[in-house]
Amino acid sequence: MRILLAGATGVIGRPLAKRLLADGHQVAGTTRTAARAADLEALGMTVAQVDALDGAALRTAIGSVRPEVIINQLTALPQSFGNPREGARAAALTNRLRTEASATIRDAAAEVGVRRIVSQSIAFAQRPGSQVRTEDDPLYVDAPSSHGAIVRAVADLERATTSTDVPGVVLRYGAIYGPGTYFAPAGGYVEMLEKRRLPIVGKGRGMQTHIHIDDCVEATVRALDMAPGVYNVVDEHPVAAAEWIPYLGALAEARPPRRLPAFLFSIGPLTVLRYLIDQQPPVTAARFRAATGWSPAYPDWRSGFTDLFARSSG
């Protein structure tokens, strides 16, 4: 199968590229920089060096590859949370990729006869509440401040993928852990814990559903041949932030996290942290499991976190 992987050097893009090549697919990948283009070429990929926000250039790249499938893994998330301004810029850029680049991919895909689009979304964008959320529940598009901008961009991406003549699959990944992620020993969340900058906000009631990066890759491969639609890709062990944050901190040998009142997190980017830690509802991947027979190789976040740190120290 001829596949264009947009965002081939990201935290999921790179292992996904390796898997697709190993499965015998012809894979072309996009990246913005010459250095990363050389890395992808070394893997055996065709490379389109392009700024995904340059609509004309991205259309040209898609036209030259003429893929059967486009996998959209485009994000611009920061490696670290140490610089709030850098984080805000990265979030704004990711919002644009989800909105603008996804629309370009949709339009170009129809023009060149692409038969499928598979897009990365997130499973932590639904309205707060205690009930387990499915894919049919509405996104939290009226969330406050910076958080609302993120969710509305996610909604734009999902519409661009599914409201087209080209069949589209949206995969809403849970909180991704594994090598190179925010949960890894040198990752952004661990850095925050070590500096006591990842507090338990309010009562820490936010119910996180996690997923290992290897399971994201496997789920994405299965999406190449499944029925179009929107699917959550998470483990089935949602956990409150008041539990997973101290557990991750203990693995990192960090001091216990602070506890701070929720009202302090009511403006700007802090609204995202309030939602994740104190408001996020649990979600289920029952629809994806039923459609594909998939089950995660890492079914439980606790053993997955422990294994991640054990492998790092080993």
C-alpha cells in the first residue's frame, strides 16, 4: 500500500513509520527540516520536506506522492513544559495544524484519489462529568480560554477527516506514555514533578485514560482497513489524577506533589491543567475493540509506567 505519513518524525510518527515499512508498505513521510529528512531517508522512506501550514506546498507534496492512504500525525507539541511562552506557541501551532493542515489534506486527498484518511485526535476533549464517555458524547467545544481553543481545533480536525467523500478514521488516543513521551523518565511531566510544578489541582478527580505508544502504533495499523468513523484508543483502566500523579512521582523519586485549589487554574493555559487533573471524564475504547478485536499489549497504566522506568534504568 502506498502511504503518506504526515508528521513522520513525531513521537508516534517515527515508530509508526518503522512498523509500516516492516509490513511492506511504500511509505512517504513529511517533515519540515533537512536533518529530519535525512533520518527518514535512512529508514528507507521517501521524504517530502514541507511546512504543513503551507497549503500550496502540502497539496503539491500529496499530488507528487499520490498515496492510497494519508495518515495525519501532525502536531507541534513541546518537549518540555519549562517555558510557558514556548508551550503557548506550540499549542497555537498545533491548533493550526489540526485546523488548517487537516483541511488541506482533506481537499488534496479528494483531488488525487486517496481512498482513506486516518487522523490522530485525543480522547481527553469531552465535557466534564462522572459518566464514562463514548465517541457519541459531545466534545467540550465551549471549554474556557486556551482549553476551548484546543478542543475546537480538535473538532475541526475530526470534521475534516470524516465529512468528506474520502472515507476517514479518527483515532482519539488517550494519554500516551512510553519512550519519548511526557511520562518517560526525561519527559515533560516527570520534569514538572521533579520541580514540584505538577500539582494535584482541586480534588484531583480528573479520570485519565492512558495508552502505550506501541498500542497506538498497532491501533493505527488496524485503522488502515477498518470501517470509517471516530474511535477512542485507550486502555480500560481510567485513573484519577490524585492517584497517577503521585505514582509517577514515586517512580521518578520526586517529592510528593503539591495540592492547590482549582480556582487558581481558571485562566489561559492553566485551564487545560485544571481540566486534565480535576475535571476530565473517563472514556472507553469499547467501539474500537468491537470493530477490530484489538486489545492493548499494555492493558494497565500502573504496570506500564513501572515497566517504562525499569527499562530506562536497565
